[in-house]
Amino acid sequence: MVLSKRFLFVTLVCGLGLVLSCQPPDCDRPDCGTCGNACCTLELVFTAPSEKVFDAYVDGLKRGGDDGRYTFIGSDDLRKYKVKADFILQGWHRTQEHHYNDTLNFAFSTMDSFCLVKAFSISQIAGAFCDAGQNYKNLIGLTKNLGMDFTQHTVSGCPPPNPLFK
């Protein structure tokens, strides 16, 4: 009897997690604890100057992004310090069910005639070991909404789906 109650409880908690989790599209890149919590780090390359890409991200966050649930937190121009990054930026994204916030960090660097954006998202709630793809969705949803061509590379967390197991 105790075992069946535990099984029922675990089933309900997992089912609730699925209902409150990432809403498609772009939820096919889940992470389970890469950063000790669910997270995603991408490198995004744009053919535009870093200032233009940075301004587009700031504007996107201030307008609420593609789903209206992004928030601009702060940014800084680092060019005067002569470090590897030109700009840094931070924002939040609130999940569709309005229960959880995720922190987004971006660093913008110039590489030849390209802009490299290091984009990072981490679940703020303790215990978000698996995120059902939400952290990847946070980054890629905002990025796609910029209307700029880019390529992406996964640095850590949020692995691409394995085509062998589809």
C-alpha cells in the first residue's frame, strides 16, 4: 500500500511537471542538471556588428520578446575596458504558466566581421533538474524574434536531439 501511494505521488508530480513545462515549439532540447540545475549555453553567430545585435536583443527584451514574457534587467557597454566582450546583457523569462522565472545572460563579442553572442539561460527555481527544453526555448525564441540571420552551436546543456533515436 505504501509503495502504491508513493508511485501515485511520483506519477502525479511528474504529470504536473509535464503540464506546466515548456510549451512547443522549440522544446526538443531538454537539459537535466548540466549546471547543477537545468541550463543551456549557446554560441550564436550573426553577420551584423555587435552593437546592432546587442541593440536588437535589448529592444526584444524591453518589448517582451516573442511571447510577451521577457523582461530587460540590465546591460553594460564593455568596450571602454578593452576586454573580450563588447557588451553584456541580462534578462528574465517567465514560463507560460507564470510560475517560474529563468535568468538569461548574454555576452556580445566582435570576431572579424561577425558578432558572437554567448547566450545562457538557467532555471531560477531550485530543483529544476530537468527543464523539458525550457532554457533552450528561452534563448532561441528571443533570438528568432530578432529577424536576423544567425547560426548556432550548443556549448553546454540542452543537447540537440539525436536523429538516431527519433
